[in-house]
Amino acid sequence: MSEESILRVEGLVTQFSTDRGLVKAVDGISFNLRRGETLGIVGESGSGKSVTNLSILRLVQSPPGNIAAGQVIFQGRDLLQASEEEVRLLRGKNISMIFQDPLTSLNPVLKVSMQIAEAIQLHHGQGRKAARAKAVEMMKLIGIPDAERRADDYPHQFSGGMRQRIMIAMALSCNPDILIADEPTTALDVTIQAQILELIKNLSAKDKTAVILITHDLGVVAGMCDTVCVMYAGRIVERASVDELFYDPKHPYTRGLLDSIPSVDLSGPDRLYSIPGAPPNLIDMPDACPFAPRCSKVMEVCARSMPPETLLDAETSRSVRCWLHTKENRNA
Amino acid sequence: MPENQYLLDVRGLKVHFPIEKGLVFKRNAGWVRAVDGVDFSIRKGEALGLVGESGCGKSTTAMAVAQLQTATAGQVFLEGRDLAKLSAKGLRAARKDFQLVFQDPYSSLDPRQKAQDIIAEPLRIFAKNGLITMDDTAIQREALSLMDRCGLSASFAGRYPHEFSGGQRQRIGIARALALGPKLIIADEPVSALDVSIQSQILNLLKDLQKDFDLTFLFIAHDLAVIEYFCTKIAVMYLGRIVEITDSATMAKNPLHPYTKALLSAVPLPDPRKERGRRRIILKGDVPSPSIEYRGCPFRERCPEAMDRCSLSPPSLMATEEGHQVSCFLYGGA
């Protein structure tokens, strides 16, 4: 746990103005990422996981988006205050990103080697030839067969799994400190998912790259992550090590999520638990726990005010945002 | 075993799509063998899960069973009737017995109809064609009671699809499928588009409905965990064929086909300790194209246990024990 922190997000708020009101997609998020750590961010659609990570790299489109508050500290600098040029120099070099759908994230009219080489040319000032050679080397590293020949192919000539490998090659070509993977395997079949996850795991272990893995799949989290943040309605409701989260979840939402997934080894219950209702609409949220209407352990206070984030273990920075676990309630 | 025990019996089902070349003078440049000889049967009250990766032909199989896709070869028997042999009128009447639930509740509901009308539509069509006798008041009442049964408040009856969440829309789709009192529900990835917390709501609803309405399911999904939870029997498909078929418990504990083993080992378990102790079978490469005609076993190029004979002829589905069939030379077969 003594590894140095390389990225610190503090009180991040990202909102979108829409015709129907202000949407606080991310509402006060803080976390710490250590070198070599794999941090999972889990949550359902609309919980703010992707917006959190787009905000880190200042990729939120504005308008309608707007990073209203917070700090993102990387190498002692606040990226939210840095100039656009400074952030641009970090993107792809120090912090890079892979997205869910590799076909829409790749340029269809450029050879894949050129797309991989682009970052190398840009950030390392290498010539075309040297960059292409490095691109081919990256393609070999990520397991594209016949890389030398396929380097001149276009994205549509690759399968979904191969395209995602190319995205990973692009993202890792400059040996970044942080890799942000936003649902990297959601669009892929399960046997291909296994290949890609294995690849991310091995490559990040080799270079001690820190990974932020955004996913809705708790199985992927169990196999990949060291630490997990569970998001609900724009906030982190629980932060824990992967073992603590799965074997001793504190927040009723985490508990509910874990109980509602079937397991392939039939170790689960005969009947799945299901959390009633649906996630809330984020427009003009009241000052109350957003999970209260669906919570099995709801108390009177939950509808009156938002629970504070309670630190349960200072050393592991385990925390939960629930009235059941606030200091007063735990001591009572 | 008397045949009438089976509600659905599918034999030698093939669906091949032509690959056309040329702009003006179209010529046939080959075939995509989406479904290439599939046999299975479902007993009344059972739920059979068809599982496999994208492009393995599971949805095409479902569409061919539902007579929404013409089969190239093979038969589909529902309670002993060959559905393809029915007249257009006969088929329309028979549709009462088998209904579909689709994957995407956003695109499978008419955006300009109210929830109650969407659910009532099958009844109205059947009443209009004289296949059932119900007046409109009775139909309205039935639609409301179906909404209630599927967990939708009657106050939502006048709402349009866009006013519902994804889970609620899927409930509308399910209510519509139940309207005619079907015996068989063909559900094509009914929970894949839903969030985890909503997915379990819908799975539990389907389980309750199965019991209450005595339904039989053909359930298609790519998620093995969902299939194992919902289904009593599982068929694993690969490149248009069934490679293994058995009951859920056997599939989980004693999978035989190398592809099934790899598939099971690739599914992430929501349990960190088990995940750390797991040895994954990582398959090499991708699923090959279904347009190539294979002389041997279609899985052999990715198979970790391929032998010489696998390239000579394709294995056929053979029983290794009561209720467990596998298509692999490792377990005998000519």
C-alpha cells in the first residue's frame, strides 16, 4: 500500500446543461490511483463512470458539458487548470485511453500502422520510418499475427477483437503511466474478452502501468482489479479493495448488485435478488441519498439529506457513503 | 419416448444465405451457412438455452423456428405440426402458440402506440381475423391485467414507449408476448441490453411467468451465467451447429466439448478468490467465417485438443450418457 500515488482526483463535479435542467453527471468524486494499481470503476448506465474519466483528460464536450469543480492532480499539476496545450501533450503519452467500440474509435481511412505511429511521431518526435517500425513492434507485442504485412491494412479488415488489440497498441505505444480503459471488452465475445483482459493484465504488470478499468461487469472486476469504486447517480458510494468489496460489501447498493448477478458455476442462490425500481433521473436531484427509494435498509434520514462519505479504514482508504455507516450510527 | 412429449422439435434445420456478387448481373459467390444442421427438442415446461458467440447462428435459429426466416432445409414441429407446411392462414392461427420477446426493447415497440395498445395489438389482430372472440372492452381489460402481471402499474397504460425505462419497456414486450396465451416463448437475448440490477428483475419475472402460465422457453443469450440461471437445458452453438447439449447442472460441472470448456473458463466469475485460482483456457484466434465449407470439425483450428482425424470429417452429435450429447471425436463417434 506504500506505492506512490500518481493520480489524485479531488471533488470532481461535471455537469451538463440540458433543456430540462442541469444534470450533475459526476457530483463530487475523489479517488487516488497508485503506480501499477488497477482501479475498477463499476456502476450502471448513467452512473457517471465514463464522464469521470473523460473529465480527467478534459475530453468532455463543452457546451453542454462543464467541469464545474474539483482537481485532477497528475505529476504535481492540476490538469483542470493546465492549458489546453499542456493537456494535449499528456494525452496518449502519459495518460491514454481505450474505448468500448474499437470500430468507431479508429479512423476508417487510415492504415492501422499510421494510427499507431501517430502518437509515437507526435510525442517522441520520431520520423515516419522509425515510428512505423515501432508500430509494427507494438502490433507483434499485442499478438497480431503476421504484423509486418497487416500493418498496412485498414480497420475494417480486422475482426472486433483484433481492432481492440490495435486500440491497445495505440494506447500503450508511448508507455503511458496511466491507461484508462472504458468498457474495453463490452462489445466483444467472451472468449475474445478473455484474450483482451489477459493482454491488458500482462502488459500493465510488465511496465507497472496503472489502469483505470471502467466496467459494469462485476466478474471482470473480480478478475482484474486491486481496488474498486462503486458509482451510483454520479457519486462513489463505496470504495474498497476487491476482496473487501466482494466478501464484505458495506453499501446496500453494492450488496444488491452482487446478489443480482447469476454465476456460471451455479454457486449463486436459486433465485436472484433484484433491486426494485430503476436508477434515478439525474436532473435536479434533491439533497437526499439517491439510492433511498430502492434501498432495502432505508431509514428516515436517507430521504432528508445526502449521507457523507465515511472513511472506514484510513490506511486502505476504504470508504462508504451511507447513513448506516456514519460514525454516529456505528457508535450507536 | 413418445414424440408428443415434445412441445418443440427441430430437426436438421439449415439456414443458408447466398453471397451475391456483381452490381447488375448478380451471381452467387457462395453461401453463408448461418445454421447448418441443428437438431433439438424441448419438452413442455422446459427452458432450453441456446448459447454461443456472435455469428454462431443462435438468433437465426430462433427466427427460423418462429417462421420469420425461411429454412433452407429441415423441419420445425410444434406439438407435432410441421410449421413450414402450414398455409399462410394456418400459420397465422398457429402463431398464437409461439410468441417472441426481443433483445432491444427500444426498437421492438412502436413509438407511436400507447403501452396498453401495444399489449392489446395481438388480441385485436386475432379478434379481427375471427381467430378469437373478444370485444374491445374485454381486450382492454386483458391488456391491463397483463400489465399488472408484468409489474407495470395500470396508471402507465396511456404512456408511450419513450416514457418508460429500459426494464419497463422489456416488461411491455413480455406482456405483449403473453397476450395470446402462447405455449412457447422464443426469447432472443431478452436481458442483454439491460443493466445488472434490472436484468435480475426481468429474469425473475420470466421465471414467475413460466410457472404461472406453464410456459416453455427457447432462450437465446450469449451470457452463459444468465442461461445457466434461467434454463433447465443448454445447447452450445458454434458456427451454425450444436456442439454440446445437456442439462444446466451437467453443463456447469462436467462440460465435455473443448469449446464448451473454453467458453465456461472464459466467463469471469464474480468472486476474486476463485478468479485468482482459475486457469483460463484462452482460445487462439477468432471465430472463422461461416462462408467457408469445412471438411472436418469447424472448431479444429482453435481447438487445444485437435487431432489428425478432426480435419478429415466433421464429428456428429452423439450421446455420451443419458441426456448428454456432444459433437467431438474425443468422445468417440465415427
